[in-house]
Amino acid sequence: MDDTWTPPILDHPIREASAFTADALIADARRLRGAGTEAIPRVCFLEFDGDLTDWLVDRKIAVPFHSWACFHTTMFLLTLEGVTCGIVARTIGGPFAVLIAEQMHAAGAGVIIGLTSAGRVAPDLPLPSLVVATGAIRDEGTSYHYLAPGEEVACAAHVTAPIVRELSRAGFTVQPGTVWTIDAPYRETAGQIARWASEGVLAVEMQAASLYAFAEARKVNVCVVARVSNAIDNAGSQFDTGTHEQGLQILKALARAGSLILET
């Protein structure tokens, strides 16, 4: 192999316009599916696991939004603290999360907040806990299609600060800090976990770096909140993110924060 060879993912022409756009996909979806033209809410959620959305729909707290012109997902509407929000479930992984975030942005969303489950990296982080990702280690692929190569991408303080504040006011213990985003969760090694823990990383998940690169490139308000529920050194119950009622309270706090972010 030529010693000058660069992996394509590190040599993406980020300054060139895309040949395929979210606007084009939305137009085709609207035409083929007969979707309406009603504007989507300005505050939208990506709920990566999907269980909370299912619970909200079962209880008719969230209802289908038929003007969401997307081939891949269903958007649901819910009103929280007087704020009408959209929520899309199971957008797991950086590529799919950004695919849907691009469409939300093109359709008029002003704030996009991701709610994900995550694994603990920092050994002193309690389980379960909430982490507001102020930055993310770019150990994934999607971010390199939006930004030049680099180790980390940050979330804007004007986005994270209201989210931390509103979650805290709702009674949650919240830790702002850096997360490690990885594409392949079954390839996390003990050495990597130890390394990132030594550098102050709090948790590992699959979307934040991708979404933050998209946010920086497109100038969009995006944040990821992680419900940290498991760890390789945890002898207790794994994957306990709390109750759905607590999830609803988190969404209410995020709706209030989203409304405040839109005012900045």
C-alpha cells in the first residue's frame, strides 16, 4: 500500500455541497406518502431506545404527527409544560441519528435533543445517573463527513446550560461532561475504558459526536442527554435507566430548556 494513502473517512470533501439533501428526501416522501405540509414543532427529541416513546403512545400522551415526511420513522406530538414537541424513536447510532436530525432541521426544528442510554466510564459516576454531554470523543465515522479530523467535538454552552439547569430544577442529579462516542459497542476494550476514564470522560454512547459535528457544520442547536445505566464493573442491576414516569419528567425539563434555547 502507498505510504501516502489516507483513509477516505479522513479525507472527506467537507467543503463541497452534498449531491443528496434532506430537503429532496422530504419532498419525495411528501409526494409519495401524501404527507401534510404542517410545520413540525420547533423542539424535537430523538429518543434512541424507543421504550419511553412506546409508553407515551400507549398512554396517548404522544400522538402520531402525519405531516412528518420521512421514509424511515414516525414522529409523535406531545405537549409538555405548554411546549409542543416532536419525538422520533429508535434513532440509534450516529449515522441514523444524523439522518433524522438533518430532516428535522430541514423541516423547521430549532432545537434537537437526544435522549440516550449509556454505559459508565468514570468509575465514580453513580448508577443510574444523568449526563449532559458537553463534548464527545469522535471514535465513530459520521462526524468526519461534517468536520475535519479531530479527537473531540463540543456542544455549545448556550445549549447545554439551560438543559443542566432545568434538569436540576426538576430534582435530577446531573453531571455535565464529555462522553465517548463509538460505532461498535461490542468492540469497547478495557484499555480504552481506562484511558478515557483517566482523561475525565464520563460515559460511552453511540450518537453524540456525530450529532455535534452535524450541529457545528449546520449551525443547529443540538444536545445529547445520557441516562447512564450500566458498567463493566457494576455488580448490581444493569440497564436500569429508571421508570417511564421519570423519563416523562426528564422530557418535561428538556421541553422547558428547549423553549429557553429558542429564545437565545
